[in-house]
Amino acid sequence: MSENNEQSMVTAVEQEYNASEIQVLEGLEAVRKRPGMYIGSTSLSGLHHLVYEIVDNSIDEALAGYCTDITVQINEGDTVTVIDNGRGIPVDVQAQTGRPALEVVFTVLHAGGKFGGGGYKVSGGLHGVGASVVNALSEWLEVQVHKDGKIYEMRFSRGHITQEMKVVGTTDRTGTTVTFKPDPEMFDDTTYDYETLHTRMRQEAFLNAGLRIRTIDARPGQERQDEMCYEGGIREYVSYLNKSREALHDKVIYMSGLKGDSFAEIALQYNDGYQENIISFANDVHTPEGGMHETGFKAALTRVLNNYGIKAGILKNDDKVSGEDCREGLTAVISVKLPDAQFEGQTKQKLGNSDMRTLVDNVVSDKLEQFL
């Protein structure tokens, strides 16, 4: 036997694969081991994603009809505070674990009020990992819940409890306040960019007509504050996106429709440009890679415009305008709200619910003809 073969046999024996090679990560260890699986990356985009995960919980309260006001503040030292006036995270004992629900939400993956259908009919934070992932990736996190006339408080460090839940005061309001410091051990850079957060929060305000969102930069020398509330919802969003273009029609076209517990709304306006700008959302979560709701919109838009062209004598029966031509110079916002949203990946890039294709297609097919 050659020396090389002997060496390879020795190597194989030394690297025998058995049960001792299998690791079981307890609690939130998996998040700290593979953070990219949960927040996309540990770059600046992942850093800002921590804020979005906490805000998503407040937005879910707004979607359920219980929250009208959200504040996002960058503090000195690049900590972030998110305040809402929703119902407040439950503080009673969670039956499965025998622990306060507040503790479970921040320490257990896939725990939340979005799985059984009772807590939220529609939800953006459906994976149930948001609060616990932020906790795991924070050097420290503090949460206060205003509920039933009391202020409940818990504190954590890198996912571990440092202060059990206790009552620290009385209150005459309801809501949740979360303050956290991103862990420098996990992120390349822990300096927040105000404009990035402001842009995202403005988007959320457009998507939730009447919801008031404030962004505050309280860092010394960078003080700034903005308050956003848009009664016109996504209509105003389209107008905002088209502000640097000349609109080809003054009125933003708005369409909406319901099917069961699912709701779809679309706003669009053509401008004098050549590029299409279609932005889609599912339960207020931006879906940059589109999905079934965008597919339904594009199919219906192309079909309706071609049918109109033939009916009006603009097109011959054998002529067809391509989808790309139909969308030239188009600015559109598509927003759907649905139970059991099926996103691809934790960072929710694409919507997979096929019934949303049908709903959006039907809404555009039925309503767009009214504007032609």
C-alpha cells in the first residue's frame, strides 16, 4: 500500500463522523451563531433590520386597530428606542412554558401572537422571531410594558435575562417601549443612519393611513425630528414618488377590494418618464422581489389596457401591447393585507400566496375599467 493511501486512511479514521459531531444550539445561541439567517447580514442593512423587526410588532398592533402612534428614536451611543401606544405585550403566564408571555416573546424563537390567528388576523412579523432575534443580537435590551395601570419591566443581555419581569410603576396609558444597544461583537458597525430609518418609517406611515410615526435623532450634534401622518395613504405615496416627474393625469387612480379576511389596494399614476416604478407590500412588509400580488397586478394591467385598446379602435384584433410597454412611465404601489402570509425567507423578500394573485388581478380587472 502506498504512503499516500495510508495517510488518507489515517485521516478518515481520525475524522470519524459520529453523534459527538452534532451540535444542538440552545435558546438563542443559533441566532448569534448564524445571524445572517435571521436578519440578512451583519452589515449596516442588518443593523437597521433590528429596528424594523421591533417596529413590525408595533405596526401589527396598528393593523389590528389598537395602535395610532409610534416613535422611533436614536439615542446617544447609538441605542434605539421604539415606543407605541398599542395594547402592550401580554405579561400574564404563558401556559406552555409557565413563564410570563413577555419573557417568552423575547427569549424563545417562533413565539408570538401571530400563529394561532387569535392575536392578529394579519401580521407582518409572522415568523415570530423578531423580538427574540433583536434581543439575541443586542449587548443589552430593556422592555417596558404599560398595561392594566402598571408598568412592567424586563432587562436582558445578549439574549439572557438580567432582570426578571417586575412592576416598576403605575401608568394611565397602554403600549410597549423597547430600548436596545446592538452588540458590537455581532455587527461590523453599530452607527445608525437617521435618513435610512426615516425613509423606512415614512413608508410605513404611507401604508397605514392615519397612523402617526415620529423619527427622532437625539444624538448630540445630530438633533433632528420628523413627524409623518398621511390620511390619503398609498395615494399620497404615489404622489410623493412622482413628485419629480410630470404626471400624465392629475388624479392618482386608486382601487381596492376584499375577499374574506384578505384586502388589496392599488394606487397608480403615469408620468412622462420611461421607467416603471412598482413597489409592493404584504402586511406592510416591503417585498422587493415582488411575488404573487405583483404578478396579478401586471397580468391584469396588460389585459385591461389591451382590451380597452381593441374596444376603442386603437388596436387591431391581432395587435398586442407588451407588458413592458403598458408599464412604461408607471408609478404604482400595491399593498395587500392577509392572514397567514407566506414570505420567502426571514427577511421577507417575496410573497408566495397564490390567492393574492387572483385577488389583485380581480381588483384591477374590475376597477381599472371605470377610469378608462
